Amino acid sequence: MTIQDLGISIDTVWMLLAATLVFFMQPGFAFCEAGFTRSKNTTNILFKNFVDYMIGSVAFWFIGFGFMFGSDGAGFIGMPNFGDLSFYHNAGGLPTEGFLMFQVVFCATSATIVSGAMAERTKFSMYLIYSLIISLIIYPVEGHWTWGGGWLCNADPLSFMVKTFGTPFHDFAGSTIVHSVGGVLALLGAICLGPRLGKYDKKGKSHAIPGHSLTLAALGVFILWMGWFGFNPGSQLAASGEVNRVAISHVFLTTNLAAAVGGLATMFVSWIKYGKPSFSLTLNGILAGLVGITAGCDQVSPVGAIAIGAICGIVLVFAIEFIDKKLHIDDPVGASSVHGICGILGTLLTGLFSTSAGLFYGYGAGFLGAQFFGILVIDGWTAICGIILFWGIKYLHGLRVDKRIEEEGLDIYEHGETAYN
């Protein structure tokens, strides 16, 4: 075995290990969402997280991967491969099947973010349609524009982004590409469904509907925190050589710091605002820090990571309250705030705190402009698709379960079995 072969082998094992960690985020989301919702809907929540990965695995292999990585990044969308992966050749020599698996788990993550926001009132059959469409079209198309080598991340001097902003859009591991896409769809899904029964009174006052297990939610967040060490460092895709070793170690550090500080910031803000430190909010604060740092974890310093985590953790408290009490949008797990708002915020903050291109480091506002434009395009595409998808389902077939089913729980009526005897 040559040194080059050994390097590719190490890189392949690292990529697949990272993919395994990201896959393990699925039970993290499942436990987190189940814990924040009522016990009568637990089976439904767990089932949807399995379905997102099962449908995503098949749909992304069959069509989505080709849409995302076909045509060498040219055009609006890549070419469908219909299960034939021979069109793709990774420049780093990594096996195509392994790279596909790494991309599948990211696709599934984007899809599963939505299940919590639409929890406790969505028809299971209609959720399957949503899960299929995001894996087939919504995620692969915007992924083609970015990680697929498309126009938003094209660094060629004659490309649109470089001529307009002087730099391409940058989202290292998916604050916008994965998380804000899921967050935007979560917000639209919650709006389309309407609030759960009893969430708001006739005067519009919000009433808390407590989840049944903060223990499950806490376990879910611990799992997600661990899984993020595959999500962010794994996006380096290579572990051999000094450059990769240093890069992975740096991303581990910035990811962890942002998560820790995001949780601390939320804890102290909730303590000051509500008189007591909120554990449930702090759990979401940790996730807010993780989502926020994901775009720039490779480019910001440890101090920048702390700043991004703190800002996202603080903003989260006010975002959840604003969406709930002012906009009267019922998001049981806060997905639209955690993933949507903090995903957007983290991508923008990368334009400020990047040590190689950020405004705060004397590089001008071009990179910040590229980040803003990328968010606008990606989330605009997502919003248009989401509106067509959710309202189309709503008026053609119905998206929400009947009142009696919602009152007595989706587990028995939708699945014929409960999570707890």
C-alpha cells in the first residue's frame, strides 16, 4: 500500500465515522421532540424520525444525489442518476458510495427538523409526502447551488458571486443549507397547520402545553451535541495530513465552545427574564449555539465561536417568545427559532467573525453581502417550495387530523399502538 492509498483509506474511514455520528443525530432529534411533546403522541414522533431517514435514504440515492452533484455544478439542477452513481467522481479519491452515505445523513437531518414543529396534529400519510419532496427536490436543488459546486459557491473570478461580492457564499457544514432550510419549512408547516387545540384562548393568550419528559429531551440534546462532532468536523471529509488534522481539531473546538456558551447564555437570560433558569430553554440554547456555529466553524477563532454561541443563545429566548406570543405560531419544540433563526444568524455572523474574510477583521462587507444573498436565495427557494407543498396538501387532501384524534392522541388513531402501556 502506498502512502497515497493509506491517506485515502484514513480519509474514507473518517468520513464514514462522521456519517455514523450524524446518523446518530436521528435518535437525538427523536428523543428531543418526543420529550417536548405529550406522551399520547410519542409513537407518532418516533415513527416520523425513522420515516425521514428511510425515505431519505432511498429517494436521495435514486434521484436526489444526482440532482445535487450532477452536471459538475452547472445549471439550476444536476442530472438525475436514477440509482446509477457512475457519473460522480470525487476529486479526493473517496469512494462514491461512502460519499453518498455522508450526504444522505445530512439530507435526513434537514428533513427531520420539521417533524417537531408539526407535531401532535399532522396526518402521518401527508407527512410522508413532505419527507419525500424535501429529499427529492427541495434539499438537493439548493445543495446543488452550494455543496454541489453550483453558482452560489463558485469561486471562479468570472462567476456571478465573485463579480458581485468578491467572494462566494460560505456555509461549511450547513447552518443555512441544512438548518435554516429545515427551520423555514418548520415555520411554514406550523403556520399551515394552525396551533394545537388549547394553545391559545379566544383573546390570543398563549398557554403552555408541557412536554411529557424533560429526561428524554435532555438525552436527545446530549446525543445531538455528540452527533455534531460528526456534522461539523466531518465536513472536512479528510483526516490524513497535517492540514486536515489541524482543521478537524479546530472545528471540534469551535463547535464545542459555541454549544457550551449558547446554553449558558440562554440559561442566564431566562434566569433574568423569568426569575428562574429554564432547563427546557437551556437545552434549546445549546442547540442554538450548535446551529449558529455550523456555517463558520472552520473560519472563526475560538473567541468568535464564543461570540456566535452567546448571540444565538440570547436571541433564541426572544425568538421563541416572539413567534409564540406575538405571531401566535405554535411550534412545540422551537424548531423554527433554533434551526431557522439561529441558522440564518450564524451564517450572517460568519460574515463578521471569519478570520480570513470577515468584516470585523478588516476585509470589508463583501463577504457579509455574499452571506446575506446566499441566505436570501436558499431560504427563498425553500419558502416557495414549502408554501406550494403544505398548502397544496392542505387544500387537496387535508394536512391536519380530526379534532377527536388530536384530543385523544395520534398514537392510537394513526398507528394503533402507544409508546407507553
